[in-house]
Amino acid sequence: MLNDKKIVVVLPAYNAALTLEKTFREIPFDIVDDVVLVDDASKDDTLEVGRQLGIKHLIRHDNNKGYGGNQKSCYNKALELGADVVVMLHPDYQYTPKLITAMCSIIANDLYPVVFGSRILGKGALKGGMPMYKYIFNRMLTLTQNILIGQKLSEYHTGYRTFSGEVLKNINYMANSDDFVFDNEMISQIFMKGYDIAEITCPTKYFEEASSINFKRSAIYGLGVLRVSLQHRLHMWGLFKGKIY
């Protein structure tokens, strides 16, 4: 716990057997109370590695539900466990677990209800090996989203996120997509509810075992992100009633 706040780390996993242990070993268990691993019908031994590591809360999807569907199971379980702070950490070791304490302390001290680890602040993305086309894609999308949504985030596309339990209870994340655009729908919901999001600099690593999506999926994701941002603006103007709000 941190300031009497229960902290739960959720690991949305798909074929993470090679990197799960390295990720798990760096989690700061001096403050983390529980870990939840959701295996989205992996084709490798992700679930078995989780058992060997002693992770108590293991969930396996019999069919692949997608990145968003995986997170839904993660957050439902974390709230069921009574989490006050929920850390969404990818088990592919692309993001360092060593930032968990810093991110959780911001929420546990009631400074911000949501904290993102940004790869863009401090030039961490390019230093960590992010492909140039993805970096440019990221920057263009983020600029457009900031204009449409009316915010000033450095990055909308990080997979390293920490939420207060209150935020997760007050947004309808179950109405979101089961695909990658889920993350941006959550951001839209968070801002629409009037919550603020803090960001801290996060180094990142790109390597063969780290999860990634190809160019085609990236393009589909980008169009989905623009759709969500436009719907957010139209909802703010009262011209569109989004089902996710």
C-alpha cells in the first residue's frame, strides 16, 4: 500500500512468455499489493510462466478478445479486488516497472487521478528504438487529438497507465472497443468526465520480443483514433451522443 491505498498491477498479456518474468521481477512489491495477469488466449506458455512466478490472480481467455477486451478483464478484476490505484503494465518489458512507485505516488497523494508514462517527454521514444515512421505518426496524431479534444498531452498512445479506482468506476470502459482504439476511448471518457491526466517521462525499449503492430494495423488504429477525437469534439458541442459517454 501507499498512503493506505491498495495498489494492483494488471498485466494484459498475449504471447509474453519470454518477457513476463523480467517484467514481474522489477515490480516494486514494497508498495504493490496484488498482480493480475490476463492471458488473451496466448499461443505460448504465458499462463504457465505466470503460475511459476506465483501470480495469484490468473485469468485466461479461451478465445482472443483483443487488446481492449483484455484490459476490460484486467480492470474488472482489479476493482473486484478493491484496488484504489490500478497500474496497467505491458508484460513485454517495453516499459520499465521501476516507474510504478513514482506513478502511484502521484495518485496516492491526491495530486492527479490518472498518470501516463510518456515516451515522448525527454525523447525516450527515439532513444529506445521507436521506428521513425511510428514516431512521426505518433506526433501527428497527438497534435490533431490535442486540437480536437482541447488538451495538451505529449502522447495519447502510451501503453503505460495508472488510474485511481474512482476513475475506473466512473467511466464506462466496458462500452469501448475490444481493439487497440480502446486506449483512446478511455482517454476521451476520462477528459469528458472532467478528470485531469498527469504525465511523467518514461524510457522505452523496442526489441524483437516486444509487442508491436504492423503498418496496416497502425493505419487502421490511426483512423480509429481520429474518429474518437472527432466524436469527442462533436459530443462537447452537443451535436453527437457517443455511446461510450
